[in-house]
Amino acid sequence: MDLLARLAAIVGEKSVLAEPDEISAYTQEPRGLFFGRALAVVKPSNVAEVSRVLALCNESGTGVVPQGGNTGLVGGQTPDSSGGQIILSLRKLDHIREVDPVSDTMTVEAGVTLARAQNAAEDKDRYFPLSLASEGSCTIGGNLATNAGGVHVVAYGSARDMTLGVEAVLADGRILSGLTKLRKDNTGYDLTRLIIGSEGTLGVITAATLKLFARPRARTTFFLGLETPAAALELLNLLKASMGGALQAFELLPRIGVDFVLRHLKSARDPLSQAFPWYALVELASQHDDGLTEAALQLAARASADGVVGEAAFAASLAQRADFWRLRESMSEVQKHEGGSIKHDVSVAVKDVPEFIEEASRLVVARIPGARPVPFGHMGDGNIHFNVSQPVGADKSAFLARWREVNDIVHAVVAKFEGSISAEHGVGKLKRDLLIEVKDPVALEMMRAIKSSLDPKGILNPGKLL
Amino acid sequence: MDLLARLAAIVGEKSVLAEPDEISAYTQEPRGLFFGRALAVVKPSNVAEVSRVLALCNESGTGVVPQGGNTGLVGGQTPDSSGGQIILSLRKLDHIREVDPVSDTMTVEAGVTLARAQNAAEDKDRYFPLSLASEGSCTIGGNLATNAGGVHVVAYGSARDMTLGVEAVLADGRILSGLTKLRKDNTGYDLTRLIIGSEGTLGVITAATLKLFARPRARTTFFLGLETPAAALELLNLLKASMGGALQAFELLPRIGVDFVLRHLKSARDPLSQAFPWYALVELASQHDDGLTEAALQLAARASADGVVGEAAFAASLAQRADFWRLRESMSEVQKHEGGSIKHDVSVAVKDVPEFIEEASRLVVARIPGARPVPFGHMGDGNIHFNVSQPVGADKSAFLARWREVNDIVHAVVAKFEGSISAEHGVGKLKRDLLIEVKDPVALEMMRAIKSSLDPKGILNPGKLL
């Protein structure tokens, strides 16, 4: 019996897709930047089937590419060009196994979309804070495999911090039964957090028990005009000092990015009466119904009197809040209307964000006169999406041909500040070669040793990360 | 040249102790429950010396027992009885390398005591929330190696959650340079959290970069009388729902434990006007100066009107706050005055705490009539120190001889609730054999595979954990 027939015997014939038109939605990601070929797409329905599929692939030495919502930005979920790998789609594992509002936990399967998981928590009057642009289609399995970040890391940490335990299948089909609601368990190595963020190279996550939080009763969102990133840092520290626990998001936006959005997104409008070089989008939340907005207004007034903040607008309605967030959420998307854009997903210590932005911008523009840096993102946790739009009127292809050259400039500044070349998107295919250049060699050796010990045949997501 | 001379050549003669009277304070822990013999105590002064010592021990196949403040409760820091192991004391690595109040990070060496680290943060108007009874003498290295818990896990998680990166030396002397101030870094496996909690079996932590938090401006502490653990759970959920971010500690105390303290600790007094079967010690904190105590008082009044709380006392002064905490902090200590005490450090899902306490108490008393369960501890995170005092007037040795029998009863109930047999103290020597019985076999296999891949000769803390 050939491999496809044996796979079909495990998951059923309808759950093994091999026709090119059936699998094209899996072999490339939506932007078309990463693609490959695959022997088949295999869609198991439960952890037992995942286990049997992996045991078979391990026996036959077949590479396995785990895939959830196929929204990853670094190619981690796409196969290579050999046509010999299978894509293991986890989408059919889509049960919400349990929501426990008293223990503040939720156990969901890998194929549940992030939005569905958020809603399941909300249905029990609880809050699951992981939130990112693709939440409607990305899945919990992918979120955990890539240790997803998003806008609430400043308050709740990354996906890794929000997870209590995972169920995962190892390369040879063994099942790690690591689901747990325990907040404290000191019985050995932290295998859960080892698998989270390993990009499918150590095991296939099939379910996870996630932390839930009390649902905020009050929320206030404001949009502030600032002169410099240094002023944003000052504002951030004022907020942390006086409203620490309430700070949910602190996003930095440059004027040029806001301009892009206002130019290309019809529904967008400037919340402030005048233009500022920089903006902060700040969201606060509280379990109390009262006092939050007043406290935030007082803080903004003080910051304004001290010259930290130029102008501040508060969202007076949910619609206005959505308007503020639309400026942030569409900032990446609209860049395509301004020609080529060279992207970076980097982080530095929070203290170093202003200097990093200044230096990287200066060096990029010195190399490519007219290039337009659009550094924006999660300043509260030091993660800046340092994107660079082409000079106005320049040739797009010629500009994009300098991708690696611009990367080198920006990543050299990142290295100077001991930052990370992949803050939240992961390594995947995109940064695998780069990783070898910038990562501590001993850390790489440890990673390879661990990989070999858990996946000796190297069948799990080959060619990704390591 | 023999091993001791070669060790002396690395760290200096004065930093190799071999005389029995010099090393007795290292070969046993203060309670005298765990002890062993050692070839020598080696006290390196910096990471380079640690590296050279380990390279030498790896070459010679010498077992290395890392030790910090020697306060561990499960024997993880004591050598075996062979006399062939060395104790690697990290106490001389005691520099606070940096406190960065803007990035909210602090980099300290392994030998810094927890109290010193807390103070270093406070000196820069920041807060490091890890807090436990032995904080005056335990060290950061030991805290991380054992993933220490303590009273603030409900708000901040365990030591693992408070750490951004570690510097550690592997078995063969290689140095993992993992110190980082980054809040987001998705460039590979989470080696930091793998080493944290590995009890010195994967690497020797020499320094760590820790998360800091805004220092609370207001704090309020209250002591509440309750009828049942179920009422405590209800109170906990009221607090989480209405004051989520402010909750810093939620400790459960049984009347018998309070009685023990009142009986044996002269300075202790009952904060309430009448006796209750159970108590909660609750601490709230906030970045605001105002409103916290009022909000807590209102909540207590509502909980009282609803019959959840019997009586509540608020700490009106720092002295009163210290009084409340003394009842909790001395609860373990005073048990020795009541004869033999059989200890457990277990956790279950928060929801299951009341049922667990009821069932474990009932079964223990059924087996040993007159035995006095004293279940107390960190109810906010599900971690109960389920200690059992001997029947009044019984023979102490005869009671203590039933240690394993009582363990089996309690741990069976823990297993029923899918809990942990070691919530915060770790495994060490004490629970190594037990671990094999209760841990997921695949998890154990993974742990062994990782251990072999990183320490093939098995020189790091042999006989502990695995």
C-alpha cells in the first residue's frame, strides 16, 4: 500500500487531498510570498489520528508541515518545493473542550480560530487577551506554535505566557498529555513552553489549556499627538507608574503611517485637530466601572501641561474607538499603495526604542535617499515593525531588490541594541539563514541537540527555524 | 595534579573547601532532613570560573551539586552519600549588574539573595514581586533553578514568569548567553524557561534578567472569617471579578492553624472578635493612592451581606498588616510544637480546592483517627500545603513512620483532581521516585531525552529530579 493509501486508511479518504486545485490553498499562503509543493494535505479529526499519521510519516521518513489558519508571515506553514512533504492541517480539530470560569481556564483544540476562542471566553463572562490582526482566521495551534504576540503583550505577555499546558504529538506519534489547569506545578522541565514557539519542529500541538482573565468592565482608549518617540516613552512610563495594571495596549504610530492610512482608506479620519510627528494609541481597562476615564484624562492633562503630550483625543463611543484602532490596524496593509515596502519585525529593550528608531531611520535614508521609514507598533513591549516604503516615484522592483541590503542596515542597529530580529512573527523559512548569523552559538547548539533528541529523523517541519 | 588542586588552580585555594568542619554547613540543609558527603565545596567568583570548573568536572566525570542559599525543602541542593560529588556554591556571584527602571528590568547574579534583589528594585522605585518565607537567605539562582512560587503567584506567576533571560553554564562548560531585556523575542526554543525549574540538572544559572513592575502606591490587607473553603472560593471570584488587577495575594488558613499560631507564638493575636472555621488573608495593591481600601471595604460589606464572609478586619497600620501576615508566615513553623507533622506541597485547579481539602481531610482522618489536617496556603493559585499534625498525645515517631502512607492517601486525591504532587518546592531527592509514578510517561521520556542531549555524562545534580 502506498503512503497516500495508508494515510487515507487513518483519516479517511476525504481527508487526504492530493489534487493540485484542492491543495493550492494550503501550499501557498494568502500573500503568495511563500509557497511550495506537497504530496498531500492530510486532515485528521482528533489527536489519535494525528498520532497515527505522524508515526507513519516517521516510519517512512516523510516530512510533515503542520498548518492551522495559514496566516503566518514567515513561511513556517508552507512546504518546500520537493513535493515530497505532507501538509498536516489541524483545522478539523476544532472543539472547545471546556471553559472553566471558576479556575479561569479554557481548553481548546488546535484548529479553533483565535476569534472563536475569544468568544468562548466571553460567553462565560471571561477574557482571553490574545489579539492580533488575523484573529478571524488564525488558529490557536498556530498561535502557540509561533508564540503569537499582538497588541496586549504589554499587559498579558505573549501566547506562551497565556498557556498553562499543551497536548502535543511527537515526531514518532507519542502523545504528550500536558493539558493542565494548574497554576503551579514544579514537577520537571517546562515542556509546554518548550513546544510553544518551536514552530512545529518539536511536536504538533493538538490542544491547549489557556489562562482566562476577569473581563474588563470599563475600557478607555485615547489617541495622543507627540513630538518624538522619546515623548512616547515618557508617556508610557507615566502610565505604568500611575495606572500600571490598567494599561492594556501602547502602540506607537508615525505621522507618515497615519498619512498613508488617511490617504488610502476612505473611512479613516484624523482624530486630532492638527498634525503631530508621532502618535500613541493607548488603551486602559479596569474591573471597576468608574473612575478610569477620569484618571486617564487627568493624567493626559498633566502630561500635556508638562509638554509630554501635544493633544489628546478620547474615544467617546465604540465607533470612535474602532476609528482609532483602524488607524493602527490598517497601517501595515496600506503601505502597499505607496509602492514597495521592506519589512522588519524587531524588538529592543523598551528604553532603547527611541534611539533605535532614530538611528535605523537615519542610516536607511542615508543609504537610500528618499526612502520613507514607517516605524510603528507595540512600543509598550519594545516591538517595532520597522517598515521602509520606497522613495516617491522610484522603481518598485529596483527598491525591493535592495531588501537584504536594508535588512542588514536595520538588523545591525538591532544587534547594537541587543535586540531581536524576530520579535513576534517567528523565524520560519524567511529568517532561518539570518538566525545562524545573529543567535548565540551555544543557544543554536542547544536547540539542535534538543531537536535531534526529540525528532531524530527530522520529519517535523523540515527547513524551518533550524 | 589531582582534582582538588586543579579546582584550586581555577578558583583559588581559599575557594575550595574540603575540611569537614568547613563544609558541614553545605553538605546538609538547616533542618537536617537532607544531607550527604562531598569531595569539596567550590566557590567560583564569576561565570568564567564556573565554566572552567564544569569543563573540568565533565572531563573527570565528577558530579556537581549547585547550591545557592541552601534553603530548598526537597534536598535538591545537597550531595549524595558517596563523597565523590562537589558542591558548587554560587554565593560569590553576588553582583547586581544593572537595574533599568525604564525598561523595567534588573540583571542580577545567581548568588544575590532574594531580599537584596527586592531592595535593589525598590531603590529605583520599582517592584520585584517574588516573595517567600526564606527571602532573606535564599538566592536568585536557587529561586530560578526551582521555579520558586511564594505568595504573589496569583498576581505575577512564578519565578519562571518573572524572568526574561538567563546566563547559564552547561555541563561541558559552554556558556549560554541568554540575558536579555526583550519582552518579545521569537527566535527559537525557549531555553530560558527550560533551564528555569530544571533544578540544576540541565545547566548552572549564573545570572538572570528579571522583570520589574511599577511599585504599588497603595496597599490594603484584610483578614476575613469564613465558614468553608467554598466560601473562600466565592470570595476569591468576587475579588477577581471586581478588583482583578489589584489582587496580590489570597491565602487560605484553617482555624486549627490559627489556633496553633496563637498558642505557640507569643506575639500573635486573633484579628477577629470570634472564631471561624476558615480564614482568608487577602492583599490588594494599586498604583492609585486613593479608593482602594474603600472599594475593598464595600466588597467585603457586600460579601458579608450575602453571607459569604462572616467577619472582616482591615489592617489600619503597617504593624497590623505585619500581624496578619505573621499568622500566615508562622503557620508552617509552629506545627512542630504540636508533635509530628506530615507535609504535602500540592496543587489542584482553583475550582477544585474546596473539594480536594474536604476529601483529603476525610480520608486521612478515617485512616488515622485523631489526625489533624492543617491545609493552608496559596488558594489564589490552587497551591495548598496540606500538612497533617499527629493526634494529640500520640507517639510522634509512630505517627511519622506513617509518612508514606499518608502521602499515598493525599496524593491519590491529588491525582483524582489531576493536580500536582509538587506545586512549588520542586522534586529534588524527596519526590524523585514518586515522580516516576505520577508523571505522564511521555513527559518523563522527553525530559530524559533532553537531559541526555545536554548533559550526556550526567554530571549535573545527579540523582535529583530524574
